[in-house]
Amino acid sequence: MIPPATTIPAATAIGFALVLARCAGAVMLLPGWAETEVPAMIRAAVALALAVLVWPGVAATLPAVGDDGATLLAMLARELLAGASLGFLARLVTLALPMAGQMLSVMIGLASVLQTDAASGAQQTAIARLFGLVAPLLILGGGLHQLPLRALVGSYRLWPAGAMPIGALPAVIGGIADGFALALRLAAPFLLASVLMQVALGLLGRLVPQVQVFLVAVPGQVLGGMVLLAALGAAILRAWGDGAASVLAALPGL
């Protein structure tokens, strides 16, 4: 005897779709999960698994949606925007590390050889690309990926399902400013060393005009920059990790 087919109530399916939309919007941008090296199937599975875990806790707070398709589409769009806003806020601190790599590459004279960043499509230096690969590794290996996931669950207290994520835009603007500030702090030793070197080269050119300053400066700048990077690389990553932890701990919903 064939058992009767079980049907899922429309309200349950719509509520789960709303939760899935927010989770999918976040996973599209969350650091560690949204990298181009992660297959799309894995990202989809992570979004679905998050929706399955989050839905039972927020099911009672989900709004009732009628048969109006336009209303449902508008609510799904708002949920995608809420999840993407949270994911973008978390991703801004990840972008600070390759941004610092781009800055210090200019300071040490390694900005002439560029390669394409698979994530953004922009041209970047080899050091910036290396830092861009290290950032998600530190996020996942250090357990910092748990903070955005907890913020995703707590975001329902700030932005109820179907509502516009009010307050997200000022948070994004502040996050961009904080990301630039963190990148500048990470590259500050190289900026200071570059200024001192340029001053020394200017004095050398004035004292000994016969010396071809640029022929001497370029190899010394590259060699000194690589030595400084080898000496300060671990400290830069630790400083970025501390800054990332404080930024992610301040995400909306935590």
C-alpha cells in the first residue's frame, strides 16, 4: 500500500524561504565561505544548512504572507539585502589585509608586476594576493567565522523578517572607514621606512651628485623591503587578527 503523500503547509514553506534568502545573502559575502576557491555547490550547501539550523529558532517570529506574489518577492528581496549587508560588513575587515599588502608593495617597489584578483577582478600585487589568500585561512582556522554566523542569528532581533535592514548603510560606511584605517596601520612601518629612505636618498643626491641615486636605490629598496616584511610578517598577521576579532565582535546582532 502506498502511503499518502505528505504536504508542507504554504506558510511553513514561505517562512523557510525567507530564512534561506537571508542566509544565502550572507553566505555570498561572508569571509571564508564566499571565496572564489570555494565551489558554488559548497556555498549553496552551507546556506541551506544554516537555514535549516536558524529556521526553528525564528519560525515563531516570521510574518504571515498571503497569496500576493509581489509582497512575497519584496520580502525575499529585503531578506537578501539584510543577509548581504551583514556579510559585506564582515568581509570589509578581510579586505583590509590585501589592501595593506597593496600599500606596502608600493612602498618597497614591488608594485610594477600585477596579477588579476579572482575575487574582485582588479589588478593587485603578488604580496596583496598572498595576504588575500591568508585572510580567509586565518578567519576559518582561528574560529572567527563563528562571529558572523552568530550575528546572522541575532540579526532577527534588529531586522525582523521581511523588514528593511535599517541602520545597515551607516554601519557599512563606518566599516569601510575602519577597513582603510586598519590597512594603513598594518602598512605604517613600511610607510615610515619609505619616507626615511627617500629623505636619505635626497641627502645623498645633494652630498654626492656624482652617484646615480636611482640605480642604487631600487635594489636597496626591494631588498630592504623584503627583509622588513620577513621580520614583521608575523606581527602584521597578529595585528590584523586582533583587529578582525574586534570588528567582527561588533557586528549587528551580537
